[in-house]
Amino acid sequence: MTQFKTKHGYEGLLIVIEGTDGSGKSTQLELLKRYIQAQSYGVMVSEWKTSRLIANVIDDAKERNLLNATTYSLLYAADFADRLENTIIPALKSGFIVLLDRYYYTALARDVVRGQDIEWVKNLYDYAPEPDLIFYLDMPVDVLLKRIIGTTGLNYYESGRDVGFSSDFYKSFEIYQNKCLEQYEKMKTEYNFKSIDGTKSIEDINSIMIKEVQSILSSGVLY
């Protein structure tokens, strides 16, 4: 068994991939998962808004347009808390490498753009373990827009229509995502993001991530 010197004190590693919608997080998460498994490590994956307790509540509230800025923040915080307690921390305690598609940095960006005080949002997540590695896929808004239109399409909340930036979906998306990117830019230094140009090829991004992860895996102490 490999024992890691972690930032949070648990036996397993906590690795986060951050970025806005359409930045390619899910693709990179899957590639990184395969690589780590091939090195014979146990891996657990958790994605944003996947709590069995809360995720459906959030979806229902969105469909019925019931979320204001505060309920938006609190429901996502509840989803995070449930996943942390019931899946993420147990996996870390068991020595798994935990890969996360987004962490609370997503909440910091989105909630602040929706008008919440950043210190209030930070307090909602002040119990969260510090990740050992945070990848941030940095993407320009024009590329994000093209990707999303070509895949899932724009929805009400991802385009920031609930905030009232613009009645036009495309303009609202541009304003909302630019404001989110401004928040991520502020977090890069504060939280030591490993920023990667998201316009690079899938293979190049994967190669950069593997190099960083391998550096941590190689520093483990066998016992």
C-alpha cells in the first residue's frame, strides 16, 4: 500500500479538475481515471451536483424556476456536503485517489457572480478538505459558446439568465461566463491552481495532467 503525504491528512489523494461549462472537464477526468487505474491505484470519481439526496431537488427547483441567489447557493452547498460526507471522505480514508469534476471553487465563482458575498460563500465550505492538486482548464468565452451550442445547448442557468444580465441567451451567456472567468482568475493564485490552456488538444492536456499526477504518485512512500 502507498502512503501519501497529503494536504488534508487523509490517506488518499484528492485531485480536482475545475473549469466552466464546456471546458472539457469530463473528458479529461475520464482519461485521468483510466491512467491512474492502469497504475494499479484505486480511484473514485465524484461529479458536481450528483448527491442522491439533493441533486433531484435542485433539478426540480430549476425546472420550476424556484431558485433565487440564496437558495441556489444553499442547495448546491447541501449537495456538496452530502457527497463529501458519504462518498468523498470515506474514499479518502480508505486510501483511494479521488477525482472530482469541480469542487467548491465552482460555487465561489457562480455564487459571487449571482451577488453573494464571497466570505459568506467561503464560510459555507470552510470544512472542505484542501485538494492535493487542482487543475483548471482555462477557456475563452467564444470557444465555450461554440462548444456548448454544438453539444448540450444553452440552458437558463448556465447562460445566467436567472441573474438578469440580458434577455438574449447568447449575450447573457457571454456576460455570465466572463464574470465567472474573472472569479476563477482571482482564485488561481489563492488556491494554487495548475492552469492549463483549455484550447490545447485533448491529448496535450491529458499529457500535462499525467505528468503532474505522476509526480505526486512517485513521491509516495511504500510501507
